[in-house]
Amino acid sequence: MLLDLFIAFFKIGAFTFGGGYAMISVIENEVVNKKKWLSDQEFVDMLAMVQSLPGPISINSSVYVGYKQKGVLGAIAAAVGTALPSFIIILLLAIVFTDVQDNPTIEKIFKGIRPAVVALIVAPLIRLAKKTGITYKTVIIPIVAALAVWLGNISPIYIIIGAALGGIFYQQIQNTKK
């Protein structure tokens, strides 16, 4: 089982470009659809939790899944599996990058990868929005939050605290209606 965790997250780390958010759909496919280590709801709950923690979402997700499956050793196996491909790739790039950094072909390859990375980030966001019950009416909340951070230069910490307080307040109103 530890080797399964390591291999699953090594594949995720090796074949996903664009960082943690681009990995979400790959992680979901592996741990929910293929391995059945988490249910759909557990995956959504895990994402909510790991996004609020410091550190990369990919490492946080792998630690969560690994710990849930095999405790501390599982968390270590999954985290190392996630991080090792990036480490190896960065090491290799550092060795050869100085020789190819001004190569026009390499520049074009990186420019070609960018739109694919955007798609890898947007696709899971849309899927997660559907799973979490975000509708056309409630989509205003994440849009306002994003605009507040981007244009209003408001710290995401205040947005998270405000959202938590808003959720508590909303739940209190719902409870008093019942």
C-alpha cells in the first residue's frame, strides 16, 4: 500500500504541469475514480481543507490522502512521491538550462504549454463548482472574493474570515427559520 501511494502520487507529480491547481483533476481522477481512496464528497472536503493550509496544494493533498490510507508513513510516501518528480526535473533543467535558455524552440515550447496549463486549472474549477453546489446565483460570491483580492488589494485572510463568519451567520438564520 505504501508503494501504491508513492507510485500514484509520483505519476501525478511527473505528468502534471502548472502546479497544484492544474493537478486537481489528475489527483481527483487517481484517488477518487481509479483508486477509490476518497469519495467525491471527501475529495471536495479535502480540497477545502488543504487550500486553507500553508504550502502547495499538491503536497497537502498527497499528505491528506496518504495519512488517511496508511497514517504517517502513508503521508510521507505520498508527499515524497509528489515532490520527487519536480525535484528531478528541476535538477535536470538547472543542469542544461544555461545551455538552452535562449533557444527559440525552447521558448516556443514554454509558450505553447501556457494555454494548456490554464485549461488544466479552469476545468477542475468548473467541475468543483458543480459538485459544491455553486449555481448562477451563488457564483457571485467567489467572483466578489477574487475581485476584492485582486482589485481591492484585500488580504485573502480577511476574505476567508469573512466567508467563515458569513457561513456561520447564514446557518444561524437558517436554523432560526426552522
